[in-house]
Amino acid sequence: MNQSPTTAAAPITDFSGRWVLERTEYLEEYMKQSLGTDHVKHKFPKDMTVLNVISQEGNSFRLKVITPGGVNETTFDVGEQWQEQDSTGDTCIVTSKWLNGKLVTIAEGKKTVTVSRELRGEYMITTMKCKNATSRCIFSREIS
């Protein structure tokens, strides 16, 4: 029996675009787990403006997250490992991978945070997990 050494590559999901936060689910509990209760001093406003600007070429990403608190920009290649500071200022090691069409990043430091991004129709669903808390952020593509 001859077996071909080639296998079909899984299609890559294209996340390119400007994504505006529509709504969140369980964000406050997630923030308490990931940042610690000392960092969460008030409720997050329901109309908080968050924008994800994603540039993607194959497995290379440039992700800019714009919030009222500032701008965080990360450039990475899926499958590579990099070091960055988390939102509390601690250093963490981040890895990324494709999993069933989802882009999954895992940041390991004092705490482990897993973030997955997936497309569902015209929405990008970002699911964040830390300890026992899970939050979802639903973004819609900004129409220019």
C-alpha cells in the first residue's frame, strides 16, 4: 500500500479588519480572576468602547487593541513563542496555535490566560479564560 506523504493544509481563518465591541458576557468576574480584586475597583461601563484592529498575512498577525485605558499592540506568528508583559505588568510567555479554525493564544506567567478568537458569521467571538472564570466578547466588523 502506498501512502502519500502530503496532507492537505487546514484553511486559515482571516481575521483581518477593524472589530468593534458589541457586548460582553461575564467580563467583571474574568477581570477579577485575571487581574486580581485589587485592580477591579468599579464596574465596567456597558458602553465601553473597545476596538480590535487586526492585520493578518497567513500566520503573521499584528493585533492592536484600543480601549479607554490605552493601546496594546502585539505582532506575532502563529506557532512561535514570545515574551510580553500582561496587564498587571508581569512578564509572561505567550504561544499561539490554530485549533479548529480558532486562533488560540496561551499566556503563562503568574496566571495562565487562554484567549481564543473565532468568526461566526459577521461576528468575531473572543473567549478569555483564567482560573475558573470565562468571559466572551462579541465584536462586529466595522464597516468603512
